[in-house]
Amino acid sequence: MEEKEFDYMNVIPLVDVMLVLLTIVLTTSTFIASGMINVSLPKASNEHKEILKNQTITISKDGTIFFNTTVMTLSELKNTVQNLNKETPIIIRADRDIRLQIFVDVLDVINNLGFKKVAIQTEKGKD
């Protein structure tokens, strides 16, 4: 009986093993990144930067201005926002049917006070 020489090497099992290892690494890294795996974090000094929370300005269809959930006039909004850190992110939610002038007035107040992180919340439209 004659032995057959290797004409080729079957790499399919090697690829299967590598894909399983890749899946394990990606799954584990996802859990670590999203905080689902409990870890004991190291402690730092008591000094820490202020965590800036998003602030929301809402303009309803009738032109009423809300800062977070509080109803305000334009001048009250200016006085309230003036005390915030200028790095605070501000989200403007305006009804699509409002008068443009109200929106521009609110945007002017925010811009004149020096806020740079301002976003306008929209919905994805149908194509």
C-alpha cells in the first residue's frame, strides 16, 4: 500500500477556531466597555471636574419657552442661562410650527452669552 503525499493543507478548521476566538474577544470587550462586568475602579483624589448635564430649552407650538420643565419668559431664560458654565451642552427643541422670530430670539440669547455647545433636536424625516 502506497502512502499519499499532502497536496494541500486544509485551513478551514484553523479559520473556524480563529472566528470563535474573535467572537469571544469582541463579546468580552463589549461587556467591559458598556460596564456590564463589575470591576473595582481605582480611587482618585477628591478633586474632580464638574459633570456638565445637558440643559434643554423647549419652545412649544404656542411660543411658550421652557427651560428644562420650567416655563419662562425670554428675559427669565437669559437670567437663568447666564449662571451656567459656558461649556454646558444646550439642546433646543422647537415645534416645527412656531414663529421663526421666537426661535431666533432664543438662539440669540444663547449665542450672546457665549455658549458653544448648542444643538437643535430634530426627528428623522421620511424620504
